[in-house]
Amino acid sequence: MSRLDWTVLVVYVVAIVAFGIWAGRGNKKIDDFFLAGRQMRWWAVGLSVMATQISAITFVGTTGQAYTDGMRFLVVYFGLPFAMVILCMTLVPFFYRARVFTAYEYLERRFDSRTRTATSLLFLLSRGLSVGVTLYAPSLVLSVLLGWSESATILLMGGSTIAYVIYGGNKSVIWTDVVQMAVIWFGIFLCFGVAIAQIPPTVTFTDALAVARTAGRLDIMNTSPSLTEPYTLWSGLIGGLFLMLAYFGCDQSQVQRYLSGSSLTQSRLSLLFNAFLKVPMQFLILLTGVLVFVFYHFHLPPLLWNRGELARLERVAAPSEVARVQSHFEAAHAARRRAAERYAQTREDVDASLYHQAADAFDATRGEAIALLRQADGRAAAPAPAATPTWLSRILGLKPASYSDTNYIFPTYILTYLPRGLAGLVVAVIFAAAMSTLSGELNSLATASMVDFYKRFLRPAGGDVHELLVSRLLTAFWGAFACLIALQAGRLGSAIEVVNKFGSYFYGSILGVFALAVLTPRASAAGAFWGLLAGMASVWAVATFSSVHFLWYNVVGAVVVFVVGLALTALGGRTDRRTG
Amino acid sequence: MDPSSLPPDPDEEEPVPIFRTWPRIYAAVVVCTLVTMALIALFSSWDY
């Protein structure tokens, strides 16, 4: 990065921390610290909800995925608007009228303390571990591309976020999210515009889309009924609906955002704001990735996107072999370019077929480089022992990791081709995306720890000053924990996948418990609790013994909890519903 | 806690902007989403 890029990045980070501290002043009690005094307007909460969902790795990963796999990932968001409407009609009024701090607090009033403790504990476990991954993943990408120390990147990103969240709580989170979301939107439009501008003038925008279409990058609507095929229209609509219902309805990191609304109307509007904007925004992000894909037909990409791996390849493999693969790669790229230009001019089927052959040959040369790296690794040393024990990998259904450098595509493009100053700004966008997710997660972890555990089991009435102090200490604890996990993540290897899988096992099940609470006045506490365990077990069984795509896991979990909960209630013969 | 026994929030009567009622704004979200999906399907299958 140039000096101007560095200046932009440093000014951005300093300014956002200063703004967060300024915006978060005036907290006197935990209502202020955790729910921003319940005084926020819909547009601020709506932008915060959006910013919390867009993590840095979503931003760089989604564009990378569009490059390698096309836009079909978009279907995951098709269920979101419907989920928002359902939540506005059901859970949001319940939470708001109950004046709760956490979603799980509501479950104690509706069922019993055991259900509240179990669900809140599951949230703390999964979110507490995943917050480290939220911090680690973008830090890894940026450290490789910018040549920074991984630890320094983690501590800069984590430390600056922790500073303003400890001081200002949810007010700081929401107001900085508003700014960060504006920066993210600006960054998306900027990258989109630059990608179009840098395609050669002989290739029109329509030509670019024609090439992308023939390469399968614009395939979105797959109507296959298969449960194992990824990202079909139905898995997006149904699985995506359940995923979004679980995320926005039962995950404290989101619930806490909209509970900060100054009225029920404001809270509902914040979610509907997302319902209108989310799909178009994801479309634009994915289309940017597709345009980068077309762009690299006319500009030579690196042999491997991960600079660290490329340097390692040059270090461990014989120079003559690396030169041979590089030469194949460049020849294949030139052939693909010619085929793309030819197809863009003619749009003939025969030229489409020639393009596919050239594209396959090009992909094969990248495969040669990866194979060479693996081969050289095998000669250099015995493989390192797996971080996850074999028995655990078997139970969780983990497969050996395949080589992937998808997350490096978009940052490589930014740092190589964006004009000076703008590259620093887009790196600031990646920082913004990471910090906005991290801030919301830290604040929600502190809230669940404080309200669902500390205030219940240790000191129910400690006074405003004491409670505010403990809330800040808990924020600091979760921030330090996130940094610690992120610093160790490189050594954890596939344990990161364990963390991600662990979350997917109970997300839908918790949704099932909330569905029981809201939709069935007769459901019993025992039904909810044992239904939750049955739901988690079912998802584990489906994930381990079948090839069903992960978007269906939440459907399985929620439906099993609901059915088992109702059955146990009926068998119990009575309701133990509380009137709280 | 019986949901129906929960007291309505005083601010619940705050007017719904533009659409005036909740059913209308929900319908607008659903219609807008369906139109967006139709446009995406068109974009995806267009013969450029």
C-alpha cells in the first residue's frame, strides 16, 4: 500500500474509535449500556443490524465465492425478507412488550429457568468461540496480503473495537455501525465501478455479462428438488428462511440491536429496512465478484491468490518446476482471453464450447500449482498432526481440508488494481466490516453473561454503578477472549471448522424452542427442554450420516424440537406454563 | 407468560410511515421481494 493508503486507513481507525467513544458517552445504568436507553431510531438500528450481519469475511469471501462459484450463493438471502415479516408479526412484539434484555430471558417467563440457562449458555459457547474466528479470518487475509504480523493485525482490529465498546456499550456499537455501514456501501459501489471501468474498452458491459454467463457465474435459480445440492432455490427459500429466523430471532447479537428501538414501531421498521435492502445489496456484492472474474480474463492473475502460499511454493518446489507451471499458466490464460474475446464478439455456441475448453485448461494449470505445492510439502516434511483429534473429526463429520484461497481473491484485486488512496479506503471497509460485527457480538456476549448469569446467580441487585462496572468488565473479558482465540486460531487448524459446525447444530433447535413458546400456548417447559436436546441430536445425526446441505439443518432442528416438544406436552397431560 | 396478557406498548400506536398500516407494509415487503426475485431470474437467464 502507498503512503496515502496508509494515511486513509490510520485516519479511519482513529476516527472511528474516537467517534465511538464520543457517541457512547452518558451511560448511567445497564439499560443505557446494553440497550442504548431504548431510544434509537429505526434507520440507525436498521443499519446496525445490517452491519452486524456483514462480517469482513462475508465481504471478501462472498466476492471470492462469486469469482469461483458464481452468484448462486444469493439464494441464501431469499428467505430473509419473509423471515423479517414473520419476526415483526411474532417474536419482536413479544420481546419488546416483555421489556427483556436478552431473548433467553423471555424463555424463563414462558417456560422455566432451565430452558433459559440452556439456550443462553449455548449462545455464549458458540458465539464466544466464533467471535474469535470473526476476528481471525480477516486478520489472516490482511496480514498475508499486507505483510503485517498476524498478531499485530488481530490486536489492532480487536483492541480498537474493544476500546469503544467498553466505554460506550450499545450506543457506541449502533452509531459506529451507522458510519461503518455507510463506508461499506461506499466501498461496494466503488469496487463495482472500478471493476467495470477497468475491463478493456473493447469489451462492453453486456459482453462481460455474456462471458460470465457462459462461464456459469450468473446461474442463480437452480430449481432442483435435491436436498444435497448446495444453494438450490428451495434450500434458499426454506432453509434460508429458517436460518434467518434463527439468526434474527434467537441470536442475542441481533435481538439486542432491535430491542434498542425507541418503540415497537421503530424496532419493526429497522428489520423491514433490512428486508427491503439486503437482497439487492448482496446481489451487488456478488456481481462485483463476477466482474472481478471477468476482469481477470484480461489481466493475468497470480498463480495462487494467497501470497504466502505462493512464496512457499517458490521456496519448497524446484525452481524449474515452478517456472514450468507458471509458463503453462500464462499460456492457458492467454488462450482463455482469446476464447473470451472471440465469444464476446460472436456469441456462437461453437465459440462458447471453445471458451469452456480454454477455461477448463486454465483451471487445470492452477490445479498443477496446487498439486506441486502438496507434492513439495510431502517431500519437505511429514504432515503436521491434526489439531482436531480423529475421534472428534469423525463425530463431527469433518473432512480433510481442501486447498482454498477464495478469500484472497478480492483483497488481491483491491491492492493490485485500485488507485492509490482508494485501496486504503477499501482495506478500511474490510476493517469496518470486521469491527462492526465484533462490536455487536462483544456487546451481546456481555449482556447475556450479565443478565442471564451474573444478575441471576451472583448479585441480583448490585446497584447501577456496580452493574455498569461489571458490564464493562465482562465486555473486556469477552474482548480479551476473542483476541486470545484469534491469536491461537492458526494453531487450531480444523478446530475452527468444529466451532462453525457446533453453531449450526443448535441454531435451528433454539428457533424450535422459540416457536414452541410463541405459537403454542400449551407447550410445557419439559417439552421445550427435551425437545431442544432432541433437535440438536437430530441435526448432529443428519450432518454426520447424510449429505444433506447445511441450509437444511435449521429446518430439521426447528421441526424436531417443535414436534417433540408438542408430543412431550401431550404425553405429560398438563401444561406447566408460567404466567410470569 | 400469556402473550395476549402482555400490555401493549404506548408507542405501539406510533403511525406507520408511508404505508400507514402494518399489513400493508408487510405486503409491500413480500411483493417487493417477489419482484426482486423475478428480476434476478430474468438477469440470470437473459441471453446477453
